[in-house]
Amino acid sequence: MALITQAPRGTQDVLPETSYKWQYVEQTALSIARDFGFHEIRTPVFEHTNLFQRSVGETTDVVQKEMYTFEDKGGRSITLRPEGTAGAARSVLEHGLLSGALPVKVSYVTSCYRYEKSQKGRYREFHQFGVECFGASAPQADAEVISLAIQVLKEMGLKGVALRLNSIGCPTCRARYYEALQAYFTGRQSELCGTCLSRLERNPMRILDCKSPVCHGIAAEAPVVTDYLCEDCAAHFVAVQGCLSAADIAFTLDPHIVRGLDYYTRTVFELVAEDGLVVCGGGRYDGLVEELGGAPQPGLGFGMGIERLLMVMEAQNAPFPEAPTCDLYLVSMGQAAAQKCFALATALRDGGAAVECDIVGRSLKAQMKYADKLGAKFTIVVGDNELENGVAMMKDMATGESQEVSLDDGLYTVLRQKLLDRELAGVTDLFAEVAEIG
Ligand code: HAM
């Protein structure tokens, strides 16, 4: 049978066998963010198109080439969010959060949509864990956000991730820098791609992150922004570096990082894995809130690609928690036993145990095979005898040992104790392993 279609190019299904890894990464990241005082915000998947035009910027690749934009039935121009910052900023402004206590610190896990050439680590639907902090201009805020990103990667067990840091200044520094860029690129005008030619007048900095290899090569020799920073921006940048050093956070200065989105000012940074994959990017956007119509407030944050993070974790064999499995499978023989098993499963689940029983009407042998496939920790077979006596044998599937249990409320206590014993044995094994290595 031929399927009528497949998942669209650049999208991925996350199947049950791996979704627990996603849950682990997302929940851990959000929980670390909570420890830093960032609380979750949820915003719509789609926004009015002008939000992204104004924030991400008209001359960026994202807005010019990559947005999923469509007209809704009411004739409004709508865009699937290509990133998380603009929606978060719109939301905190719309709900007046910036009139309350500052800073406002939010975190999110969102899907993002960009019509990009799909390749390794680059998708059309991807997911970001991100944080945004509004109302904090001190260099400590930059260091805090960066250290949060690093803490997440550390907790995930990632090794060899480098922090690359730069400052791209404010509109004052930018004016002088644009002049230098325009002079440089005008000299090489004939080699630039069509899009970059149009950027030359309006936003020459965007030529620096053009994906065309020719423009990329020309950009590599262009003047660097750090040579044009005003006094305030230079001092801010030095202070950010001071904070990072004070906390022993290693970084490399990279004057070529300009980021592909227009809202950035001052600090910008990327976290790069050993194979060159950028797992996280972020920085300051001190003009964004005003650009969106709010009273001026500084802001900063980062976005971390979850697909990329998982790719690097897999490549490095980083530790994931064990895949969740069934605690107990209740095998039944006959209709009355099936009913009893269902009742027992309901009561045990109520207590929080992961319990399954037959819902297909399989034979005893097929149920046992299925329990094995599920990786059930324990099984109990219930037939006429067990029903009559109210007791059955509970088998530990790992050791093969069996123990008599009563098929009533007492079962819950026995199962809980057995599961605890298993966990403790696991911890003891781990200690023994560590002692051996040590
Ligand atoms: P970004 O650099 O465009 O920044 O994206 C952040 C991260 O999302 C990247 O470092 C990468 O890990 C992941 N990412 C981006 N595009 C793709 C893609 N097509 N496929 C897979 N992963 C991708 C932003 O989006 C900013 N909003 C970050 C930010 C928040 N800056 C301040 N606050």
C-alpha cells in the first residue's frame, strides 16, 4: 500500500522511542532557567507578519527569504514564528509586564519555522529553548544569560563547546561602522550577490552573514565592528568579559560574529560544538522594545537549537536517563482474570505505578512475549487458580526470581518496595562502578 504523502521536507517526527530524550532536555533546561529566575512564557505559533519585519529586520535572510507567510481568511498577513524573541517581546509589552518589577525574565521551548535549505542540523521546523531578560543593562546581565546557557550544556554532559563572544555596538557606533563597510563592499560590488547589492545601501552589516560562499569570502576580509565601538559600548564589552572571567567562564573573542538578526546591539555570542555546529546563539537587543512601540528598555537573551543539542549529545554519547518502562505487566487467562487485571491495573496506576494489562485479547504466550518486549520489570500471571485463591506469583523479569503476592491492596505496597529495592541496587552498582574507576 502506498502512503498518500510523507512529512514535509525539513521536518522531523519525534517517535515515542526518542521523545523521552526531548522531554528530558526540555524539562532540564526550563528547570535550570527557573533556578536563574526565568519563568516560562508561551506565545502563539503565528504572529502578525509586521512583528518579524520590524524586529528581525526587513533586510535579513530570515525575513527576505525564509518566513512562512500567508494571508489568513480575514486577509491579514500572518507568519509562523521564525524565532522566539519577537513573540516574547510582543507579549511582555502587550501585557504590561515591563511596567512592573524589572527585570522581567522569561524562558520558553518553542517550535520555529524557516524555509531554509534543509541539511544536517538545519531544518524548516526546529525547536528552541530560549530565555529573554528585559530591563537589565548591566554587564552582569550579559554574563548571567551566557552562564545560564553554559549551565544547560554542562548539565547535558556536553564537552568541548566553545563560547565565542563579540560586541556589535549601538546605533552610534554602527553609523561609523556602516560607512567603513559601505566603502569596503562598494570596492567589491561587482562580486556581490543580488540580495547583498540591495543590502549595501540599506544594511551593509547583513552582507556579513550572507550564506552565498562568494559573499562570505569577501565578508571575511571586511572591517570588523570592534574597531568602531564608541566609548560606552567598549567599556560595557570589557565589563562583560570581566564578569565572565571572574566566574571562570572561558571565551574567545570573535569579531566576525554579527548574528543574522537586526535587533542585536552590543554583546553577541555563540556556543559552538567541536564539529562547528552552533548550538546556541544570542545577545543584547537594547532597541527592540522601543522598535515594537514600547518605552525604551534594554533586553537580551539566547536561543538554543534542541535538535542540534540532541545531535551533539548523541555524537558524544552523553548520558540520558533510562527510557521509561512498564513497572508491572498483568498477564491474564480468561475473561474473569482479564477483568481482575484491569481492576488491579487501575488501582495501581492510581498510586502512580506504570502498569499495563492485555487490551488486545492475546494468548498467555503472546502476552508474555509482549511484556518482555515492553521491558516490563515485573509480571504476574492471573488465571482461574489465582482468582480463586487471591494470590499469584510476581516474577522479577531481570533475575527470574518469583515471589507470592496477594491480589488486593497489598500488591501496591509490595510492588513499590520491589521497585525501590531495584533502584537502590542500581545506585549501589553505580557506586561500585565509580569506586572501581576511582
Ligand atoms: P538564531 O541564531 O537564529 O537566533 O537561532 C538560535 C539557535 O537556533 C541556533 O544557534 C541554532 O542552534 C538553532 N537554529 C536556528 N536555525 C535553525 C534551523 N534551521 N534548524 C535547526 N536549528 C536551528 C535566534 O533565533 C534568536 N531569537 C536567539 C536570541 C534570543 N537572541 C536573543 N534572544
